[in-house]
Amino acid sequence: MKQQTQLGKSGIYINPIGLGTNAVGGHNLYPDLDEETGKELVRTAVENGVNFIDTAYLYGPGRSEELVGEAIKETGKRKDLILATKGSVKFVGEEMQNDNTPSFLKQEVENSLKRMQTDYIDLYYIHYPDGVTPGYEAVGALKELKDQGKIRAIGLSNFSPDQLKEANTDGYVDVYQGEYNLINRSAEKELLPYTSEQNISFIPFFPFASGLLAGKYNKDMTFNDFRAGMPHMQGEAFEKNLEKVAQLREIANAKQAETAHIVLAWYLTRDSIDAVIPGAKRAEQVLNNLKTLDVQLTADEVAKIDGIFQ
């Protein structure tokens, strides 16, 4: 498998197995997170060849950026790393709102630079569209920051296909991050063909469909957190999905790999998916995700997995 891959047309090269850090300081997403464990995740990743670290203002809010920045500083390897973060979110009282105005985005980039203790951000995403600001205007603001050297590449996340096309009017978008996994393949209709045609890297989030595709669940499990409301985790759909995962496990066993490695390796065979950013809560999970790079899927295996999850 390719050990270094380019993000879109940005000239930035990454290890295709990155690290998503919403469990590093994302106290608003996960209760009971230990911050030192979070920093250890980042240090372990960096010391073992992961060079693509993904965070966002929303995680914490702001705390993940601070902890990621501290951990990176401790490694002394900032120049070797590709640091991605996301902004657009603001809190008005308890209410989360999005703002894509050029003035807000420019200020948010400054705030992220301070929190992460760095003088440039390799990849800056607009986290969500605000439904008001024209996308090309928001992206234009990031292009100005890119010209100033404050960011190196421009990303969008959670934009619909139409919003992505409109925001990319001038061809400035390098990376798109959106939901894609073997359970939810809707991105194959419009998003993946468009990103492929435009040479935009597609980075999938929820690669394991909230843990289901990692191969650790059984039919007796019940969920009392956010997973409880997900249709693919309920009743008959859940059982059918577990049967499909069992077929993946057979492929994994034959390769002396884990189901999760097979799933991530399959995503990296898709056009325009140049990297995956599985999250982790413990340092050993980071090391485990890196084993994906040792998995070589044959054309027959790629087709078989495609068929299982048609």
C-alpha cells in the first residue's frame, strides 16, 4: 500500500493512516476523558510515523486544539507533521451556530493558531456550511490566508454535493471530509465522482460506522449512548450488518489481520480517498490502526467486499 500520498493537488504528502483526535480533549463529545491519555495518543502516533493529525475547534470546544498543540510541541516534530483543524462553529449561549463569513473564518484561523501554538496550519476546513454565506466567498477568505502562508491547504466538511460544487467555483478546494463507510455509501452517488474529477482528496469520517465495522460487536449488545438512535444498530438491520461483518472477518483471518484493517484498506482502494483518520482513545489503538499499511487486498478481495456491502 502507498506509504505517502498527496492531499488533493496541494503538494502536501501524508501517511494515509492519520489520527482523528475528537477523543483528545473533546469533553463535550465524550464524558470522562483523561487529558494526559489524549496527549499520549498524539505523541505515540507521531513517534510511530503518523504525520496527519486531524482536530477541530468543536472538540472541547477548543480544548482538543490546545492539547494537540502541546503534545506536538513536546515531540519537537511540528515541521514533519500535517496538522488539520476545522472552524465555522460558534456558541451563542448554549446554542451551536455556524458562521462562514470571511471575517469570522479569518479570526477563527488566528484563534486556532494560538491554541495550537503554531504559526501555520497545514489544512484548514470549513467545518459546516452556514446556509447563508456563498461558499466561494468563504473559500476565497481561506485562499487569502493561504496566500499569506497562514494555511497551506483548503478543506470543506459536511457540505452537500451542490454546496461543494458552488464553494469550489474557483477550484481552490483541496480536501473534502464527509461521511462514508461500507454501511453508508451514499457518497458514491455524487461526492466521490466529483472529488475524483476535481482532484480533491476525500477523507471519510465514521469509517467504522460507530464501531460496527471494527468487528467488535455481537447481536446481544445494546447501546445507551448516541448509537442507540442509529438505524444500522437496531433490530434486524443490526443482525444483518453483523452477518456482513462476519464475512469481512473471514478475509481478515486469512490475512492474519483484523476486520478494522481490512475495512480501512478497502477505503484506500477507492478513487480520491487518499487517507483515513480513525479516532482512538488509547495509544495501543493508534499502533493497531497503523497495521492497515501491511494489508494488501487483491482485486478479487476488493470486489468481494464491494459485493458484501452492495
